[in-house]
Amino acid sequence: MTAAPPPGAQHSQLRPALPLLLPAYLWLTLAIFLPLSAMVFFSFMTDLPLADRSWAMTLGNYAAFFETDLYGRLLLRSLRLGLEVTLYCVLIGFPCAYVLAKVLKGRSREAIFLLVILPFWSNGLVRIFSWAIFLRGGGVIDSALNAVLPFEVSVDLMYSYPAVIIGLVHSYLPYMVLTCYLTLQAIDDSLIEAARSLGASRLTVLRRLIVPLAMPGLIAGAVLIFVPVVGSFMEPRILGGRSGTFYGTVIEDQFVAVFNWPLGAALSFILLAVVLAVLALAAPVLRRQT
Amino acid sequence: MAEVTVHGVSRFFGSHAALQDVSIDFPDGGFYGLLGPSGSGKTTLLRMIAGFDFPDAGAIAIGGEDVAALPVQRRRIGMVFQNYALFPNMSVFDNIAFGLSVRGVARKETRDRVEKAVDLVQLSGLGARRPHQLSGGQRQRVALARAIVTRPQVLLLDEPLSALDKSLRVGMQIELKRIQREVGITTIFVTHDQEEALTMSDRIGILRDGRLEQEGPPAEIYDNPASEFAATFLGDANIFRGTVDGNTIHLADGTCLHCREALPPGTRAACAVRPERIMIRSTAGPVEAAAMNSLPARITKRIFAGNSITYLLNWQGETLKAFAQNTGTTPFDEGAAVTLHWAVESTIPLS
Ligand SMILES: Nc1ncnc2c1ncn2[C@@H]1O[C@H](COP(=O)(O)OP(=O)(O)OP(=O)(O)O)[C@@H](O)[C@H]1O
Ligand SMILES: [Mg+2]
């Protein structure tokens, strides 16, 4: 039996750390808490508190969400987009991380690693517009295929749902690769060899040992991707065109085009609540996996 | 159960030869100690028998069957790793049951066999724990149970006791030997602890720089080391060098040492004498018998170890070593001039 820590032990550990934590908390307060509370305030207003407008407190912005089924449908569509992009990121990112962590060694590992995190270093808009060059009809993919194939094909993915998926997967894949790479690299090779010596095939080792041990990385990556993708607006707008209307683009419209900040803020908080609810529902399932 | 045959195996890492033309027969049901200094290729050999690595030349057979094309999971081996390699995401029970469940053994039979293995390694009641909740010795026993529960043909142990403290280690040595005898499994045990190898093995092989230096039962290797390396690596030895004349070695100072066998004549050679074979007499003592070698020396250090006393001696500027039983007689003082005697029988010629 280990002895219970003496009362106040936690305090005495916290106190020396306080000066170290203070800047972080100060920053969090300034950068997140203050703007966020302003937004909460906005979301209960009838109009922006500008000089020539009168305003009052209201629940109307939240009610607007339920008055038509437009927002609900778009939210579902965005959730589905989030799930799909996360799924593709897992399917592409996990094997990639596995090869990086367990197959490649030395120089080649560094080179591939660089390629994987390169999207991080390029500007998001540049990234998206370069995809536009590739995906549009008469674009690079199109011309390349027609140069090789004997028959005429037309690949015009631009302004479609797949184009949005491709753009988002490309942007968010590095998160999945990095988080999985970190957990996979921590798995001792002798564990894999032990499993093989006990009669497990490579597939069984993957299923029973590697995936469970890499689960924290998979979950972290999935959360890091799912949450921003559900609220994304840039990729849907540029690559999706007319089929690029999602919950995120509607919120953006409220802030940028329609100038209805209160409605935009309310829609944002509804999104936040829904995402938190989804994560809370998924938590017990995910925890059992690890 | 099956014997393991390694025939003419070499393994190169770049230009470095980790193993070079090694041939060993590991007898069926035997306990084979693989001994050698760090980097001598012990792990490399073990990994090739397991199937994690493949020889660049030569062949390996398990139970008479060549295993070159047999992947790890079909070789029916059990392996205990130096760091135990227990699966951290599974309980002790699931760790041990892993090998059975991947082979599709029925649930009830799995439970029975795991239970039996747990009893064998005396771990009853710990099945629900996770590996990180176990002590080092317990982890090692889980690793052992996991390796033998699948009834492998061969058990491979890579320095499984090196992480344990002395007393736990001796306990585990006895335990390991008991289990091995009970199951009767062909076991290959890698260690660089010579005492461990001597006490546990039926046969010992000494590796040096990727080559098999010598091989045989422990007593035979200890009593008849073939080389200076074997003599000094397995146990202590005093080495004398000189020129050969029949079965006599002429040392540099003119002393003649008689060996128990003849050496190739005319060459420079060496002979070895185990410290426990050397008797120390005060110089004024009785004259030695005919079949003895003797040397004058001076005691430089006396180390008391309870049941025995180790003397370090100076002869011609070289340090010699002699053990004496603590029989109650007055020990020699440091600085005393003495004569060393030992039987010709104890003088082992080295090539
Ligand atoms: N994957 C590898 N790549 C390159 N060299 C290797 C590799 N594995 C082993 N070696 C080299 O082969 C030689 C033998 O290594 P091995 O691991 O078999 O030694 P060992 O006898 O087990 O030593 P120790 O007692 O320290 O465990 C060493 O010189 C080592 O550096
Ligand atoms: Mg080794």
C-alpha cells in the first residue's frame, strides 16, 4: 500500500510552479477568454452595438437556428465532411506514419518526413489555389491523363464535394502523420518481435498490438482534424464553389458579407456545443479502445 | 521438442562480420549456454535461429528441417527478450494467452493452459495486473510463461536475468532450470556471465568476434580450455608463455614448466594454471615431489573472502593469482616470499 499524500501536498507543489504558469494563464485570458466572452455577449444581441443602431438583448439568434431546417442540414453536412476527412486522414496518415516510424531508417526517413510536413510550411491559400490548378477541367491532371490515355477523358473535380475533401485532407494530413508517428515510434521493436515469435502474423500484430498502442496518437490526430474541419470555410469556398456551402461558410458569411455578427456568433456557439457533445459521446468508446 | 543445427553460418553487417562460419549442434532437450564478450555475435545468432534475421551463408535447421524459408511465426519458438517485451496494453493473463489466441486455441483450453503456465512460474493471483504493476522478477516470469505456454520446440533466452539483482537472479536461475527440466524443452541461453553459464548449462559454447572459440560440457571447457581466451574468459587463469620443448615450456627466466601433454615443438606457446590448483608454501617448506612445477614468488596482496582467501603474487614483475581454502591455518602475510607448487596434471597447454 502506498501512503496517501499528506494534505496540502498538491498546494505545495503548485505554489513554486505558479510564476511559471502565470504568463500562460495571462495569455489564455487575453487571447481566448476575452474575445470569446465578447462573442458570447454579441450572440445575445439584436444588432451590433454601433453608434447609429439601437440594440437589445435577445435569444432570437439561437432561435433562428431552429426556425428553418437550413442550418441543421448544413451542420449535418459539415459533421459528415469532418468524419470523412478524418477517416481519409487515418487511412492515409497511419500507414504513412508506420512506414516513417518502423520501416525507414536514417536519411530516407528525414527526407520523407520533410515531404510530409511541407504543407505546414506553405500558406494555406497558396496550397488551396494550387489544388485548383490541378483539379479544374483542362487542368494538370486532365492534360496529363489525356497525354497518356488513348481515349479522351475529362477530369473536372473543381467545384465539387470531392475537391473540398481533397483540399482538406491535404491540409490536415500532417496532424495525423505527426501524432501517429510519435506514438508508433515509442513502440519498442522487441514487442513486435515478441508477438511474431508467439505465432502472430503481421496483420495480427497490427490489429492486436500496434493499433491499440498507437490509439492515443490516432485519437489526438482525429480530434485535431475533426474539430477545425467541421467549421472550415476556406477550402469549401474556394474548391467547392456552388457545392461548397457548409456550416462554416455560412458563419463566415454572417461575419464578412451579411455583417450579422450576432447570428454568426450564435451559430458558432451552437457548433461548439455540438462538437463538444460529439466528442463527449465518443469519449467512452475511444477510452475503451486504449 | 527438437534439436537445432547451425551449420557454417555467417552474417555480415556491411563489411563487419558479426558471425563467421559458426557451426553448433544444440542437442534435443538440452540447456545450451551461449557465452561471449559484448559484441561477439550472441544476439545475432539467436535472432537468426528465431527467424528475425537471416544468415548470409550457411544453414539453420530445427528438428532436422531447414528453416530458411520458414517465417518467424511458423518456427514454433519461444523467446524471452532481455527487456522482457511484455505487451503494455494487455493484462498478465492476456500476455500469456496471446500466443494461444492467435493460434485459435479454444477459450476454455486457453484458460487451462494459461493457468498451468502461471502455476509453473508461481505467479498465481496476478493474472489481472498490467505489466507495469509487476516487479522485475515477476515480469521475467510472465515473459517465461508467455514463451512456454505455446509448447514451442525451442526456447531462446537472451540474457533474461541480466536486469535482476544478485539474489533474485540466483533464485531465477534455479527456477528457470527447474522449469526447463520439467518441460524438457531445447533451450539456448545467452549470457555473458560465466558463472551463470557454468552452473546452468549442459553444454557451453564460447563466441569471440563472431567465431566459435570452443564448445563442450562446462567441466570439460573449464578443465581443458583450448586457448588463452577460453581459459581467461571462463574462470580465472594464470598464463605462462615460453618456448616449447616436448611437453616442457622454457620460460624467459630459465624456469622449466612441465605440461600434461606435448605441444608442437620449437614454437612459442603458453600454458594455463587455474588459481585454485596452486599451493602456496613458505620457502623454507619441504621439497616438492617430482611431478610438480614450482615457482618462487612474493605475496603482494591478500584478499579475504570468508570461505577462501585470494592471494595476488608477484613473479618476475607479473601478477599471479592463487586461491586457498580457509582451513584455519595461519594465512601468509603480504610481502612474504613463498614458493608456488602445482601438479603437472594442472598445467594446461594452450595452442
Ligand atoms: N543491425 C545491425 N547493424 C549493424 N551491425 C550490427 C547489427 N546488429 C549487430 N551488429 C554488430 O554485430 C556484432 C554482434 O552483435 P550482437 O548483438 O550479436 O552482440 P552480442 O554478442 O549480443 O553482444 P552483447 O553481449 O553486448 O549483447 C556487433 O559488433 C554489432 O555492432
Ligand atoms: Mg546481445
